[in-house]
Amino acid sequence: MELSGNYLFADIAKKVQAFKEENPEANVISLGIGDVTQPLCPAVVEALHKAADEMGQTATFRGYGPERGYDFLRNAIVENDYRARGIDIDAEEVFVSDGAKSDTGNFQELLSDECVVAVTDPVYPVYVDSNVMAGRRIVKLPCTAENSFVPGIPGERVDVVYLCYPNNPTGTTLTKDQLKKWVDYALRNDVLIFYDAAYEAFIQSENVPHSIYEIPEARRCAVEFHSFSKTAGFTGVRCGYTIVPKTLNVPLNRLWSRRQCTKFNGTSYLSQRAAEAIYTPEGKKQIRATIAYYMENARLMRETLTGMGFTVYGGTDAPYLWVKTPSLTPAPAPKGEGSSWRFFDWMLHSAHVVCTPGAGFGPSGEGYVRLTAFGTHEATMEALQRIKNKL
């Protein structure tokens, strides 16, 4: 499999920038790339100020931190994200990082180049690109409306499976029963699951697991990635964590620790104090309010677009909406591009709204675009009104 010439979101940024230069008067609203718009919550800001003051005093200054992360944050993660849900995770299994994107790409350094990697299709591009760079073979598992966006068990031997739920880009989820089938498959076939739970805080439904470790046997076959980027607005602060159980059938906890100690000097003290504040009573309340803000956008988008006649998936337990492209004769579109890129061009040129073409996430993404709920209420409503007017 060949590596694409550019990263998907770099391609989008280039197209949007070119449009803005040609149309300087246009007010472009982005419902595409999933950056956040709401500011850091007060508890986090207060923690950052306090940590910065500590760094300015000899008695409280911090230099190199522990590569796995400070105990104060690792213990907060264990107590609030796992033991509060009845999941037995030890602090020695928590590795604090600068974000899930880094870890989902870097963790595959522990794999042999001969490993065969399965990914859902459509898929978050990092899973594919990082493994293609290492020369690994990729097996794609189509997720379409016909199979309710639930990937089927691979029909051939694979060594690793990437699962992201709630899913980016489709915004869909797996139930506990559906996830258990994957855990059972992995244990029967000696397969390692890389489970990206970056969007678990947006889950609203009862039967949707927040962690793969809600399936008890998953501790033998799964590594789990988490991010504070969308949960707490840390896209610029940079902090996340990865769970590597000591009970895995392969001793990856020790190997990942060795890798991190060699290549990573730890996440900044300021970022970790900021992340710790998320778990205080005030922080939890403020973060829930921010998540509710984005999910209200998702509800509004889902209902409005459905009312316009669009077929919409996601947006219930995730901040992403997966929208089927309608039959349109759009504004200028490069020759040979599929309907998702043509609709992207129509949205940009006609409504001055940015979406993400589904084809950029894989072949099964063709015919769809991804929209995100991370805008402001005002910008989201304006974008929806523009689309309605142009249709």
C-alpha cells in the first residue's frame, strides 16, 4: 500500500486557504477539522496559573518529570476513569503523553514490520499512515450503512486491529455485546487490539462502553488510548494517556516503558497539573458543561440536516456527524474527484462552509462528508442556515 502524498487535513487546509485568498471577503465557517472553540474551563486555568507560579520559585521548580507521568495525575486517572466504573487498573499501567494522536502512531514501533494490521474503513488516517510508513500490510474492514457501520471480523489472519469508538469519523458506536465479540475474537486468535477511546466523554447512551476494559478479558488483549483534547479543550495544551495492562499476553507494559524512557522526556508539568484539575469536583462540573455545549450543536445539526432531507449518522454519542452527500451539480470541482470532494467544493464555494470529504478516510468514506460539532453555537447555526439557503 502506498502512502498518500499529503495528510488529509493538510490538503483541506490548502484548499481553504486558496479559496480565502481568491475570495478575501468571504466569511468561511469550518465544520470540518475537529479543533475546539470553547476556552479552557476555570478550574484548568487556575491550575495552570498555580503551576506556572510554582515553576517560578526555586523551592517548587520542576525539571525533567517521570516519563510515565506524575503520580498525582496517574492516580486521578485510575480513580475517576476506571475504578469509578468498576474497572481494576493500576497506576503502573497508565502512561501520560502529549496526546492520543502521538501514542496511536508511536505505539506501533513495538510491532514487527511483518505484522498485518486491520483498520476500519473509513478510518482515522493516522492509524494507516503510521503503519504504511513502517511497511506493514493493511487490511481494511468496511463500515457502511449496510452493516450499520459495525466492522466485520477479518476474513484473514491479522496481528493487530485498530478500533476507535465512539468512532472518528462516522460518530457511530459499538454496544458492549458488539465489543465483546471483538475481545473474544482477539483472545481466540492471539490478536492485539489498539482501542482509541478519545471521545468516550461524549457518550450519552447507557449500553455504550466508555472503555474496552468494561469487557473484563480485554485486559489480556487490548491497549487503550485517551485524550483530553476534545474532552477539556486541550488541543493546544497537549495531554492524554495510554493504558498498557501488565496482564497482556505480550509484555508490552515493560516494552512501552522502555520506549518512552528512550524517546520521550515526559509531558510538561503544567499540562499534567491542568489535566489533574479536570478530575476535581469543580472541574468535572465545568467539563460536563462544555461537552453538553458541543452535543447541543450535534443535536441541532442532526435535526436540521435531517429536516433538509440529508441522511445523517452519528451525532448522538459523539461530536461527529457522518452525512451522505446529496445529488447536486456543484461549483467547480477538480476532474476525476468523487462525490465527497465535489460536495466539499460545493459547500466551500456556495455556502462558504468547510466539511471533511469522506473519501479522505478511506474507500468506504466515498459518498459521505464528516461534520463536527466543535464550533460555536452562533457559527453552527449560521452554517446550517447557509446550507439551507443554497439548497
